[in-house]
Amino acid sequence: MPYMICKKCDIYYELADENAEKDLKICQCGYKMKYYEKLEDYLSSVECNVTGTSIDVMDRLIMDYESAVSRIILQCLLEIPIGLGVKRFMLVLKGNNSPFILKYKLDKLKTYAMLSNFSEEHLRIIIDSITDKGFIKSEYISQYDGSNLKLTEKGKVFLNIDNNSPIGFIKKII
């Protein structure tokens, strides 16, 4: 049986008849779908080649990794009971034991210190990338309090869906 497959979403649609191919040119994510006579044809196209590398596999791994790290950050922001600016937020992600963190018991969060292996510079790049995607926004409070990070509706949706999305920070970090 023939199939239309979206490589970005990694979903497929069985084609009951030949006319269905014309109706399924573009996936719901906006990516162009590709026709395959059998699922095995698709699977063999994304498996590793002779050198052991595949662009499709690496792109998928990077997208999965970026999405996982982004979701940890979004979940941390959701868990924090007070408004924080980016610098203090990074202290929570890195697992800092400052008096501020201990005072507000931020060290008790499930996401506390989850990204302790990242440098502040790399965390800033990742947070900026997530902000550029519209998952986080910086909300100005006052001249003295500065700005606080807020999870957007788009960020809440991304946090709770199974689909992964390229965020784009890996190329900036490497």
C-alpha cells in the first residue's frame, strides 16, 4: 500500500486510492510530504548509510535534544512561584545555592540544577533561542526590578505536546 510521509513530523498516511496523493501534498506542520510505495522504502531512506551517518537521523537527534532541553527550561519557568529575571533564572537551572534560592526554596523544584552542566553563556543562548521561538517573553516590571521571564501560551502548548521542533541553538553553541 502506498504512503505519504512527513519527514519533519515523522508521521504517515496510508493512501487508499491514487487520488488521495493529490490531497496530501503538504503536512499539517507545513512541510512537504513525500510519496513512498512501501513503508520499508521510507525506513531505508532514513537509516545510516555506509559511512554510518545520515543527515535525516542527525537532524532528528538534534531536534529531539533541543526540544528536550527547551522543555526542561519551560517546565522550570512554570514551576517557579515568583518572577525572575534571566540571570536569577539561570542560577536555578545551574543549581546555585545562593541565599536568594534558599530563601524561596527554589532548590526544591524538580527542575533545580537540571542544566548544571551548561555554562551561563550557553544557557543564555538557549534561553534567547527559546524566546525567539515565542515560548518565553521578557516582561518589564520597573526600573528597579528589571524584567521577569514569563511562559507564553505558545510555550505552554509546546511543553505539553509530543511533537518536537527545531529550536536552533545547537549551531550557535558549537
